[in-house]
Amino acid sequence: MAKEDTGDMTVREAGHRGGIKVRDKHGREFYAEIGKKGGEAVRDEHGHEYYEEIGEKGGQRVRELVQEGKEKEENNKLDS
């Protein structure tokens, strides 16, 4: 097997390559299992209210982004 010349790579590229190696070694089911375990650990540590809180924060952020988009669109119409 020929050695691959990787040269310089970013942290993102290195993480991507590592993820592919793990996927190839353990399979896609591995990610589902560790995700499930991680979710259960968070649930057990923080409880149901935690999910309500982060859901509310996420919803608020989406509302803010939508409003910002509408304002930019309106400003662009006025500038034209």
C-alpha cells in the first residue's frame, strides 16, 4: 500500500478523515449508538426542563434571524 502524502491539513480536514476512519471501522450504527448514549446521559444529568429551555432558546434565535432577514430585505428594496 502506497503512503499517502497528506501535506498540511486543517483541523477540520483532520477531523473529517478521522471520522471516516471510525465510520469505516465501526459502521454507521456506531454513531447512532454513541449519540443515543450521549443523549441519555444529558437527559439523566439535566432533566426534561433542560430540553425545554434549549428548545425555547433555539426558537427565539430562529425568530430573530427571520426578523433580521425581513429587515435586510426591506432595506434592500428601499435602496433600489
